[in-house]
Amino acid sequence: MPRMTVNERPLEFAMNPETPLLWALRDAANLTGTKYGCGTGDCGACMVLIDGEALRSCLITIAEAEGRFITTIEGLSRDRSHPVQQALVAQQAIQCGFCTPGIAIAAAALIQRNSDPSKEQIEAAVPNLCRCGVYPRLVAAIQQAGRVSRRQERISAAPAPGISGEDAARTVPAMVAPDVGTGPED
Ligand code: FES
Ligand code: FES
């Protein structure tokens, strides 16, 4: 049973060792921030940090992840205070948000090794697909995140802390199927 450290917690997955890491994170560890986009290594929605490198978790089995240190979007920061998270919000570089966790992971890995990346370096290091087309704002956000990480700039409007578990569990009326009954004898 493959063992690894996920968001600083030791985990052991009682699963087939050939299971993609993406499935183990989402379905067994309940870390659903990492997204399934294509499953074939093309979109980057499933990126996580593995020993500090942004990699596609749909292409890595849990056997291959054995003994490694995994960071998912949930572990990037506990309160969305990571410079990349703050800058993505500040630059409004999020539309539907499906690609955002993978992009945040790739961008975090980039500014960790290069806090002043050029547009070309960002395009090479953050190849993630975004069907909403946030690319121009993405470059601005990642360069701002670099400045924040170098303490050359502060983002005053930090994103709000995460919603409470209570709120997340609250019934959303729009998602509840209407009760249409089963027949005239209802
Ligand atoms: S889901 Fe892994 S690259 Fe698209
Ligand atoms: S914001 Fe919608 S896919 Fe990127």
C-alpha cells in the first residue's frame, strides 16, 4: 500500500498501486481541489507539487508517488494567503475557476525558483489550458505574485478566508430537484 506525505500529513492508500494519484487524492483523500480535466496529460488541471515540482497527477500512479511529498491546492496555504492565490484574485484572472488550482500550483512552483519571470518564461512554465481564456491576466497575476514574494509589493485586498464547513454543507435551493410527485394519488 503506497505511502506518501500529502499536505504535510503521512497517508497510506489502501488502493491498487497503479491507481492514478489524481483519483487517490480526489476519491480517497477527499482533496477535490485538484481537478480532472482530460486525464491524458494535456490540460494541467490536475497539477500538484511533488517534491516541489508541478506535475500532472493524472499521469502518476500512487506507486510512483511512494515516499514523496505532495502538496495540493488545499495545502498551498491554509487561508489563500499564498502570493499566487492573492494575485490571481487581485488581477481577476479567474473566470469559471476550473483550471485555477492547477495554474496556481504551476505558478507557485515557477515563482519559487524564479520570482521575476518574463512572459515567455511564464508561458513555458505554466502551460495549463484555460477554456475561459484568462491568459493575459494570468501573466500579470504571476508577475505580481513574484513581486509580492520578493516583498516589493503588497496586495491589500487579500481574498477572504475560506467558507466554513457549515456553509459548504448548506443546501443550495437551486440544486434541489423539485418535488413533482408520482401521480394523482399523491
Ligand atoms: S487531467 Fe491531468 S493533465 Fe488534464
Ligand atoms: S477560468 Fe475557466 S477554464 Fe480557466
